[in-house]
Amino acid sequence: MNIDIELTTLGERGQAVIPKSIRETMPAPKGTIFSVVLIDKDTIVMKRFDKRKLLAEFRDLRMSIKKKFSERAIIDELKASRKD
């Protein structure tokens, strides 16, 4: 993979523009959602956020929980944890 280094500036409202060459390579059209993580005071990491992938992961998690526990057991556990 060829690594391109581009520069951008931070605007008045804290917005940084992702350079066109990077947006086209990803691709990242207008409206793309990113998660942003602060690593340290000089480093942030941005990752394109995929809602469909996240929803699929939650569906898979829900199905695996349903296979292990009955709905009644889940409700009882939630009630017990809320009392604590």
C-alpha cells in the first residue's frame, strides 16, 4: 500500500478537511461518519464508521446471547443488577 501524506488545517469551528485524494481513495463521500480517538495531546486517529457493520455485530451478539440464555433469565439478571 502506498502511503500518501497530506496536510490540512483546523478551522475556526474545529473542523479539519480531509484532503480530496484521501477521500477518493477511501472512498469517503460527503456525509461519511468517522469515529475520532485522541491518542495523546499530539495524535488523533480517525476511522470510517460503518453503521451497517456495527448493527450486524450487535445482531450477532444478541443471537449468541439468546442461544445461551432464555429471555426470562436475561430479564431476571437485568432486574437483579438494577437493584445493586
